[in-house]
Amino acid sequence: MAKARKPPVLTRVECEVMKVLWQHVEGVTAHDVVRELGRPIAYTTALTMLRTLEQKGYVSHKAHPDGGRAHLFRATVQERDARQSHVRELVRRLFHGEANALVSGLLQEEEFSRDALEALRLQIEEKLTEGTTIEKGR
């Protein structure tokens, strides 16, 4: 069986557009993206971004149920899956495949609440009790 092709990494603006799509499971129009993006963007730019995301495999579209020329765009990649894919790519490209270097860097550079650190500790303890390390594709 052939391995499924992973969608390419998203740009910053593509991530912003995808956040709008992930918030609206039923789908959005390009006008919805313009309205909800949180910063000025032209309709044609929004439509171009949606088409680019479709070519990358993140989005699909269909005719709007109300008719007319509008289309509904939906995310075809779950937010969780996109995050995992981006983290793997970040580890591969910037940390030479060493995930522990990323985690150490985050612990040194970022502010974590006590609750967040406790949650991380629980996740680490779960991994340790599994008795095996899970190696992600390098």
C-alpha cells in the first residue's frame, strides 16, 4: 500500500485562513474569510489563498447550496493533523530530527504556567511507563 502524501507546510497567511476554516466545519465562502480574517484582505486575495490551499490538499470546495456563483470551502485536513505534520517538519529541518532539542529549547525560552508544566510531566511519565520510545519518521 502506498504511503499517503502529506500536505506541504503552510505559510503564516495560509495558517490564518485555515484557522477560519477550522472554526466553521460547515464551510465558508471567500467573503466569510475576508470578514473573519481579522485584518484587511481583498476578496480576490482570499479566493486565491483558498484555491492555493485546495491545490496543497488542505481544502475542498463545492457549489454554495443557495446557488449563485459562491462556493463553500471546507478544511480537508484536521487542525490536529496539520499541527503534528508541522511539528515533525520543524524538528526535521531545524533540529536535525532531535525532538528533545525542540522541547529543551521551548522549556528554556518560553513561559509555562505551573499547571502546563504539570500536564507536560504527566505526558512524559505516560511515555516512560509505556516502556518504549516511539520514533516518528525522520
